[in-house]
Amino acid sequence: MQKFYVSLLILFSFLASHSQDMFIAGSAIPSWWTNPDPIPNISLIDNGDGTYYKLGLELLDGNLRFYEEQDIDINYGGTAFPSGELAESDIIIEEGFYDLYVDMNTNTYYFESYPQVSFNTFNTSNPIGFKLNTTDYEVFNYPVTQFYDALGWFSVNIHPYIMENDIYGGDIFPSGNLIFNTQPVEVESGFYEVTFDHENLTFSFDIPEISIVGSALNETSTDENSTPEIAMSSSNGAIYMLSSIELQPGELKFRQNQSWETNWGGSTFPTGDLDLDSADYIVVDEAGFYDVTFDRENSSYMFVTLSTENIEFSDLKVYPNPSKGNWNIQTGNADVKTLSVFTISGKLIKEMNVSQQNEIEINTANLGSGMYMLKILTNSGNTKTLKLIKQ
């Protein structure tokens, strides 16, 4: 046993630095039982970087091992199926068709089965294409991805020797029934997780949940809810909002789907840049009620304090917000003196003297998409800060 592991370690070191031929052999190869001499084997294709592959493998129930240049003295199996690390024991194969990938840089392998499902968009300046993941080859998933307005097709390769794939569209967005080869999915801009159910012929583009969590929440942990958090709302997965949330001095983070696997911190308050998987929490330094905005597309966040409503601003309106064009301000009872627009980092980018105007338009032609802060100053000295969103 010790001799085997020493030999295996030497082999790994050699393979990582030298390009060479590799083969697989074992009872899982169909011709093993009909033509045992010489030992049936299948060559792997060398990518020249320590990785190898073979597409469209037909395998039987049985065992399999990897060999270097058909030398039976240098061979190794693996820890598990369909994926694992190279090891002493044989890999026990389940009958089926597979694409095989081997990475000698990490000493790992992966048998990918069929069917295989991919999704591609067209009729757009930002085309997207990817292969979905699965564990049971019935339901396929793909993690959160940014999409643009486009048409798209699901492509299903059910067998490695069938050249034509099955093509599916959909009857409605963001979720519905798969339609064979007639009507593409009409994808709308946003961030979505994709699910393709091959068994029930359904699909969905789901907006991931974003929530805030941390000691700054005015929530109490319980046995049933050891990590209090509050979900935000979004119509497209790009910008999330939470209104009138009470916070106390403490720390906060944003996280996705109630899991720490994907989370964001930040180094400044009340506005800043999102820091993916950061150790830094956003430090809330003042108790109060806040409107919170999480901008995934521009990787930023904003907390706007809700002070006691002054009668002067009771009829103030800003529309549309979010806006794809200009913002309009109706001052109502407020005798507004100036309007100032800032980036979330606090940089002044526009200031307007608007005394005695009841209807004001803020031109956004030179502004990129994202969040901004609007500071309103009246002639009586009162101020109000609002968040603005440019799509």
C-alpha cells in the first residue's frame, strides 16, 4: 500500500509537468468482454495543459482505471463516481453515455452524463450562452446570471451520437411550459437563476432573494430563527429595495437566498460599494428608520434616513423613480431653493437653483445607470434627502 501511494505521488508530479498519452480500461468498456486480448482501452484527448477529455463514451456497469501510455504498472482509480479524486480503488461505473474530463493539475475527474441542457440568447447585442448543471438529469439549474432583453432557446442533447438537439422555447416569461421548436423564450433584462425541468417540461427564471442580516436589525433571534434577516423586494433582480426598516447601531450584511455562500459587505455607511464575500460588515452608527437600496448591477448600496416628516415636504413627489429618462419633481407645499444630486460616494454632480418653481425636471442624459442621492433645500432652511435610481 505504501509503495502504491509513493508511486502515485511520483506519477502525479510527473503528469502535472509533462504532456503524455492517457487511456482508460476496465470491465465498464463494452469490448472488454468480447475482445480481452489485447486489453481494450480508450484514448483520452490531451489538451496540452495537464487536462484530458473524451466525449460520447458508452460505458457499462463495471469498473474503470486510468493508465499512462498503456503501462499497466502505472495506473490508478478514483474515490467516487461520477466525480472524485484519483486514488487506488477502481472507479465503479454505472451504465450510460458520458463525457469524461480529467484534470491532472488537481488530480480530479468527472463523468458528465446525458441529457445535457444549454441555453443561448440571440437577437441582442449581449448574447449569453451556458450549459446548465444537474445532479439527477431531470431538473437542470444555472446560478444567478445577468440577462438582457433577448430571445432564447433551451437546447437538449439527449444522446452523444444524435447530432441534432431538441430545441425548446417557452410560452411566457419568467416561468411556464416548454414549447418544442416553435416559440423562443422572451427574456427580460435582469438577474435570474434558471431552472429547466426535463421531466415535466417546464422552465423558470427566478429572481434570487436578497436580504439584510446582522446585529443592526431590531430583531430577536429565536430557536426557530437563529439568524434574523429581512428580505428585500425586486422586480428584476438588479435593484432591491426595503422601506422604513428600523435599525439600531450594529453591523449588517446583504446575502443571497438566506445563505452565506454568496454575501456582500461594505466599508462605509450610509452609502458605498458592495464587496462580494467580504469579511467587512457595514457598520450602522445611528439608530433610526431607513429606506435601503441594494444595486446589484452597479455593485452599490444606500441607506437613507427617514426623519420626522416636515409638513413642508408632505406633498413633495418625485417621478418616475426608478426612471429610464429624466426625473420630475413636484414641490407641493415646499418652497424649494436648490436641488443637489450626488453620487452614492458623496460627489456633487448637479446643482440647480429652482426658487419659485413648482414643477422641476432633472435631466439625466449624462448620468449612468445606478443610484443617486437628491438633497432638497428650502428657503426656510429645511432639508430632505431622497434616493434616485437611473435605469
